[in-house]
Amino acid sequence: MNQPAAPPLPLLAEFFADAPGAMAITEVDSEGEITVIAATTAQARMFGVTVEQLIGRQMRTLLTPEAFANQLAEYRRGKALGSIECEVAGDSEALVRRFVSLWWLGAVGPGRDRFAVVALDVDVSDRVHARDELSRLLESYKALVKSLPDSMFRVDSDGTLVELHHAPGGRSLFAVRPERGARFSALFEPSVRESVDAGIRRALATGELQSLDVAGADTGGLPMVIELRLVRSGAHEVTIVHRDMTSTRRMQEKLVLSERMASFGTLASGIAHEVNNPLALVMTNLAFVTEQLAALRVRADADTAPLLDEVARALTEATSGADRVRRTVRDLRAFAQPDADGAGLVDVTAVMESCLRVAANQIRHRARLVRAFEPVPRIMGSDAGLAQLFSNLVSNAVQSLDTDDVESNEVRVVVRAEGRQVVIEVQDTGRGVPPEIASRVFDPFFTTRSIGDGAGLGLAICHRIVQDHHGTISLRARPDRGTIVEVRLPTASAAMSPTPRPFAKVTPGERLRVLVVDDEPLLGSAVARMLRGKHALDRETSARAALARVQAGERWDIIVCDLMMPELTGMDFYETVLRVAPSQARAFVFMTGGAFTPRARTFLAEVSQPRLDKPFTRDELDAALIDAHARRD
């Protein structure tokens, strides 16, 4: 290759002295020595010297051995080409990279064994730093994407996959396996493809984050909700994050359900209170009329007796109907206030009967109910907790039935004793539980129902309640033949059984002085009517008026007091009497239509005075009076 003619070096040197930028003219001899013969101020500054100090210096004295060897190699490579551009390492930490352009000017000097080279030397350290930082960030991004539980996809303006990261082990609603070049929306079932394509178009058009929920079933057939978050990541690209939101949506359902149950509890307690007061009035007067009618029947003649017997039957039927209302209200309160009662001796059969009464309407239209109850010992536990447990089990059994064929569908409830355990079984003839998911049915939020049809908490709550009662719960799946859920609860030991406190009996014919305090005048009259003839009665419709009489020095053997009253509650009345007349406070019997405030529930839990839950019977009233009178002795 012909080398260009050498320019007049003195003129170039004079030009270089005032030229901007880092440039130099070097001379290369046959031994590989590189000598600077002209340089700009900027070039000299890059080596930390002046122009005068740089002129005549050999490059091997300015560079590290490795850097000099690399530069010499580039010089020799450039000799064959006439000119080259290369990137070389700097000779200091500050000078990380230099981008050098070399132009060979040809042979100079005698023997033509020396060559002049013009070098344009640019410090590209900042660019190299930026490139290295970009490379580091790219590696960090790749590592981050790989560690995410979410799948990420990048699509072009047509919705075609150009990049994908499918989270290992992640669930999805994809009907086919994602691959580059496939249309992203085509991965889903046809019913949701248009909404996915519309989300991509909106993200491209607006540049704003788009969010889309897609519901369906995963490859195992279990219900699932995913969230697609779409954002424009380039002029013609959209990045999509695919996130499994099933558990989150279940949790949101749980929170909504908790709020609804809290509202239901408050509403149910309020309704129970309002129903119980008039119901107590009805039942108390029915008991009084029945008692008086029995007395009249003894003296009735032959003509009147049949009519009185018919009236007695009508009263019995009315009393039975009112008692059904009473049981329903009490069952409602148990569900409305699941934490209202503490641990105590529990009749499992009675609690189960209560639950079956509540679920009777749900059951009778779907299946035959078969009871198989044996006498069983009591257990130590919570009435309300067991009521929730049994209710969930019965409800699940009914919901597992596919048809409304009452004759072929059956829900069987078994209660039996086995050793020191009470065994409860709820059996159904429904579709059964597939063996592959039987081990997961007690997991929180696990459900085979669609999103919105349940939070998947029923059996998880059952499991927790059984654990709280130191018992076990198990499920036996019978594919196509139904399911059996078995609960085993330990019986109460003798040491746990409370020893009844001996009550002093009221001497036959002994008249007690009784004060009845209730803001419902008719109910107060009814209670007084039940006690009239046996005891000396006083009545007040205001706790404030009753307190004034106590403070004035009046005393009673028994004070039958309503718990919730306007102005001054029965709780306030009792606490004031406890301070001014402690012995009189021991005479209290509280009537309540439902303790639906936290303070009322706490008060009843802490105070040991007898309590009458409205509506109450004549026998319950007599027992409470005996109890309260005994406490004064």
C-alpha cells in the first residue's frame, strides 16, 4: 500500500501548538519506539505534563507496559491500513478509556525506517462509566425479573410477544404456552381476548398505567383471578405484568365479609333486644293466664269445663309458638355475638339442634335431614363457637348437593360418645371432594367455588374453632357418594365441672320484698303479675327513681332490674348501689333482652349476679330469685 507523502513537520508542530483538543504527532522507528514530536496543550494535560515536557518523550515512559504494548500493536495495525480508530485503556485511574484515531503520514528521516503518525486522543472515561453502569443496571434488571413471582411480557403495537419472562411455578389462565411471536391475547380464552387487546391499545394511546382483572380457572380447574398491569414502555411497545391476585381477592372478600358480619351482629343484637321485650311480655302474660285458667278449671261446672279446656289448648299452642320465637332469637344472638360468651360446660346436642333449627329452611328444600343423636357427656367450650362450627359444616353439606331432589339427597348428622370424646359427624350425599384437593380443604382461602361465591374461609374457621376446643377435625372424601366431616371433642373432666353452690331455699309462705325496675311499663306489670300473691312488690320504670329510693334508705330482699334503660342504665344503677349500699347490691337480678354493647357484655361477664335472658319462664324467674336471695346470706 502506498503511504501518503509526509507533510512538513515543523508547520504541523506549529499548528498543533495552538489547536484545540488532544492531538499529537508521534514518530515510530523500526525498534518500536514511539516518540512525541508535536502535541497540543490538551494532549499534554492528559498526561499531566506541559507541551515542552511532552515533546521528545518516549511513550513507553508515559504509559504502563501493558498500555504501551497495546498502543504499539495498534500503531503497527494502522500502518497497514493507513488510518484506524481504536479504544485503549488509560494510563491512570482518572483516565479510564481513550478513544484514539491514528493517521499515518508516511516515512520520515534517513533510511525510511521512521514513520510519523497523527493521533487524535479523546478521553471517553465518562462514556465508559455510563456504559458500564448501564450494563450493571441491565444485569440487575434481569436478576430482578427472574426473582419476581410475577410474569412479565413485552409486546409490540400489534400485541405480539417480543419478550417474555414466565415466573417458574406460577399459576396462569393461559390456554396455550407463551412463546415469542405469539399474539398475547391469544394466550387466553376467547371470551377475554378483546378486553386484553383493548387494554394494550389504551396503554399505547394514553401512556397511562392500565389495570385489568381476568377471572377464570387454572389448568387444574381451580378458580383464579389475575391482574394485568399494562404500561407503555416505548413508542410502539407495552410492558405487561401478570400477577396472581386470587389470594388477595379472597382476603378482600374476607374483609368485606367481616364488615358485613360486624354490621349483621349489631343489627341482630338490636333486633333481638327489641323483639325480646315484647316477647317477654307475651310469654309472661301467657304463663299467668295459663296458671289462672288452671285454677278456674278446678271450680268449673260441666258446661264451662269443655270451653276452658279448649282455651287451655289454645294457650298451649300460643305458648309453643312464642317459645319457637324465643329459641330463634336466642340462636340469632349466638351467631351475632360469637365471642360474647366464655368457656363453660356445653351441651353439644342442644347446640347442634339450635343450628339445625336455623338451617331448617335451607335444608328442607334440598334434602332429607336425618338425626342420629345418642346421649353424650358435656364438653368444656363455647356455645357460640360450636354454633358457628356446626352451622358451617351443615351449610357446606347442603351446598354440596347438586340437585333439588329432596328424596335422593340426604344430610345426616351424628352425635355419639366414644371413650372420653364426643364425636360429631356431618354426612352428605353430594358430589364429594376430589382426592387431589382433599388435603387442602382446611387451608384459608381455599375454595372450589367461583370468586364472589365465598371467601374459602368456612372450613378454615371450623379448623380453628376445633383447635380452640382441643379437638380434631377430618374429612373423608367419597367420590360421587358424598363427604363425611368428623369432629372429635374431649369431654369435660370431673375436675372441670363446676360444683353447684348450695342455694338457700325460700321458706314456703315467706314473702320477700321485691322491687321490679324496667322502663317498659307493660313488662314490669307482667313480671309483677307473675309474683303477685307470693311477694310484696314495688315497681319503678326509671333506674334514677329506684336509686333515689335506695339512697333514701329503702331496702328490698330482691331487685329485679333491666340492664339497658335510658338516662340511667341498670349497670349504672348497680355500680352506684354497690358504693352506697353494698349489701343491697347483692340482691340484684338482671333482666336483659340482649347485651349488644361491649360495655354490657363486659359487665355481665364480670358481675356474678343472677341473669334472666328475656323472654324467661316462671320457673327461670323463681330460680333467679332463690339464687339472689341466697347470695345475701
